[in-house]
Amino acid sequence: MRTRGSSFIRRHKKILLAVGTVIISSYLLLSFIFSELGVVKYITMKREYNRIQNDVSRLDTENKKLMEEVDALKTDPDSIEALARENLGLAKEGEIIYKFQGESKEK
């Protein structure tokens, strides 16, 4: 004996298969885009990676500059003199230093 539901399924098998395929495909597509390892997360992580790479590059450049400055201060008397003049306000014998009010030390 056939039931009413099974005859409906037999008659509409292609439509039910298409609907099922659309539902499963939609779920997979949404999972691919919005899941924890999806496209949206990938784009966000890629931006963060690029930002960090830029920071590393900037810090490497700054580090090289500071290492050169340290090396110069260890070996070059002119560098030591320039630093002493700039930061400590020192002068050579016979020189006169003029300081003006309101003058900023920062450049």
C-alpha cells in the first residue's frame, strides 16, 4: 500500500533534489565566507599581517639608525662632541652660547 507522502516524493523527486542541493550549497557558501576560517577572516588577517610587516620594517630601519649612532658615539669624537653640544649645552673654550626664551629644544 502506498502512502500519500511517498507518492508525492516520487512525483517531485527532481524538485526536492534541486531544493536540497540549493540549501546545502547555500550553507556551504555561507560557511566558506563567514566561518572562523572563511574569506572574511582571511582578509582581516591579511590586513593585520601587512600592518605588522610594515611595523617590523619601520622598526628595523629605526634600529639600524640607532646602531649606527651608537657605533659613531663609540668611535667618532665629533659625534660625541655634537651630542654634548646639543643635549648638554656644552661649548668649546672661548665660545659663547646664546639661549633665547621661548626657543624649543625639540625639532
